[in-house]
Amino acid sequence: MSNKIFDFINLQNGEEEKSKVLENVFSNTSFRGSNLWILACAIIIASIGLNVNSTAVIIGAMLISPLMGPIVGAGFALGTYDFTLLKKSGKNLIVATVVSLLVSSIYFYVSPFKDVESELLARTSPNIYDVLIAFFGGLVGVIAITRVEKGNPIPGVAIATALMPPLCTAGYGIATMNFSFFIGAFYLYIINCFFICIATFFVVKYLKYPAASFKGKRFEKKIRLGITTIVVVMIIPSFYLAYNLFREKKFINTVEEFINSEFTLQGFTVIYKKLNYNTNPKTVDIAFLNNKINENEVEFYNRKLASKGLKNTVLNIKQDKDDIKSEILNEINKQTSVVSEKDILINDLRKELLKYKVSEPGIIKELNVLFPALKEVSLGKLERFSGTDSTTVEWLIYYQYTNSKDQVDKKKLESWLKQRLLVDKVLILQE
């Protein structure tokens, strides 16, 4: 039974000849001629996608990008102790990275549109999920590469691991001299490269790819020792990186839960919130719309925050209006978030429509009971103009008789509607 289960999950099933796989990996690491042109075009397409906030265009750029080649090549080189392949992969990855940064920087420098869209912002703050996506995406990619039937995972891996957008965002940071964008985006790119490479290394080791042949035992020993050192140097920072990102995500979630339970659910309106994880101590800045908090209450909330496991964290409640305005303006300037004219127009139209919304759905049924002679009733709000005077919104009632002989007491109907709707004026029209 155990043999059947092992055979069912065995990665050796459907595996391509190792020599052919290594040959393909070696050839795909090169960035010369057509590959370099494809990379440059893909970078421009991805940059345009980020610039116009088009997810479809960004996905298209990721599908045609050849960036995965040297990263997978480096993973195979580490797993097979192939110093030649490692040297070639590293060199080509550096070339690809520099070309990508150069092309994207030039594009964003000459582009007249430099607004920060959501697709750009999404690539500046890596978290633990990016690590997991890169690692498991790398696993899927290298498993697909080693199969006889390649199937369709490779395009999905290219999209999931997202190597192009961070590089383009880093180029945007260079072009606009926004180095926080550059650092955050390039950091995400390094995470993706590291964990794809590490995932490839594990699969290569599991599938027992043969080690490269060397000239002499002594030279072989030096190469293996050197590559083993590189693997350790890569793995240790990668795990530290993953752990640090996990702690940051946990910190953010804990603070969000604290703010929600202690303030939002208690009727406080939070108008400003800023979490500073990389300071010592960590700080949580928050401001409310109307509520005032005294010093004793601030100390109380800080103790409660510490009881949540955030002992090295200080809660700052900003209550000076000028300080709050300044902080909010600074935050807006940092994010350079722009509310489009379309959004403003939609919001204005929504407010305008609320003036005419009928929020009395049960009134028609009541009219039918109290005035059974009514055949058809239309109910709405009307804005009337009287010269240069200000406009007033009145209720308009339009009705028909069930029978021309039936009569409806118009004054009684008008009086009842005024009481029912709590208004001073009601305009009644009849057919």
C-alpha cells in the first residue's frame, strides 16, 4: 500500500532525461540578441501597464518575459555544483536586471504620466505572501521544466512570481527620484529571485541530478565547498527575510485588531492611522474625528496594547488639529494618491440622487387601504424653481380613479400625506 502511495506522488514519473533538461536550462540562461530585445520590449509593456494601471497589460508582459531563465539556471547550478553554469546565470541575471532598470527608468522619465497608481503601489511593500508565492511558484516552475510533457504551468508561474512589475516599479523610483519606491520594489524583486532559486535547488537535489565533472579531485572539492557556501549564504538571509516579513504581518494584523476592537467598535471614528514597524520602539499613530482622550486613557490603551504581545510598541493618539492636518497632508503627498475627476463626479451624483430617493416604500400600501378609490399612484420628490429664489424639494403625488364616479377627498389626502411624510408642502395632481 505504501509503495502505491509513493508511486502516486513520485516526481520521477514522467521525468525528462536529465541531460536534455540541463541542456535546455543552459541555453535559456543567455541574454543575447533576440532574448535581450524581447526583455526590453517586455519591460516597456509592463511599464505601460503600470503607468495606465492595466492588470491585463502587466500580465501580458510577464508572459513574454525571459527573466526566469537565469534564475532557474542559478538554482540548477547550485544543485549540481556547476560553477560554469552558475557564473553564466549570475552574469546574465545581472545584465537582465541592469537592462530592465535602465529601460523602465527611461520610459518613466519621458512619460508625461507619473501618477502613482494602485499597480505601482502594490509592488513597493513586500510581505510574507510574496515569499510563499515566489517559493511555491519556483517549485511548480522547476517541476514543469523537468517533465517530458511540459504542460501549461510555466505561463502561470511567470504571472504568479511577478518578476517584471517590481523591476519596472524600481525603474519608476529611479526616474522620479523616489528611492523608497526603488528600495521596496527592488527588495521584492530580490525576494522573488532568491526563493525561486532556492526552490529550484531543492527540486534538483530531490531528483538527484548528477554533479558536474571537474578536473581533479582537489578542484572539485573547492568548487563544491564554494557553491555550498553560496547556498548557505543565500538560504540564511532568505529564512531571516521570511521570518521578518512574517513578524511584520503579524504586527500589522494585531494592531488592526486592537484598533478595531478598542476604538472602531466603540464608536470612535478613525480619520488617520499610521503604523511604523521599522522604528525602535515601533509606533502606532492614530487620530479621531471628535473623541478626546486624556493622558490616563492613553496610558491605559498603551498597557492594553502591550498585553496583546506588542511590548516594544508605543500608541500615539494625535489630538491637535493642526498636527492631524499636517500628518494627513504628508501622508497624501507620500502616497501621491490622486482622486480622479470621474470619482468626484460619481460622488456628487450619488449625493444629488439621495435628495430624490423615496425612502417610504410602505406608503403606497397605506394609501390603498385609506383611499381605496385610487387606481394608480405615483410618488416622488420634486425640485421647484421660483425665479432667483432658492429651490425647495417637495413631494409630488399623482393618482387616477378606479372609477370616474368615485371621488377622493383631496384635502383629506393632502393633510394625511403632510402628517405621514412630515413635510409642509405636498403637490397633488390627478388625472
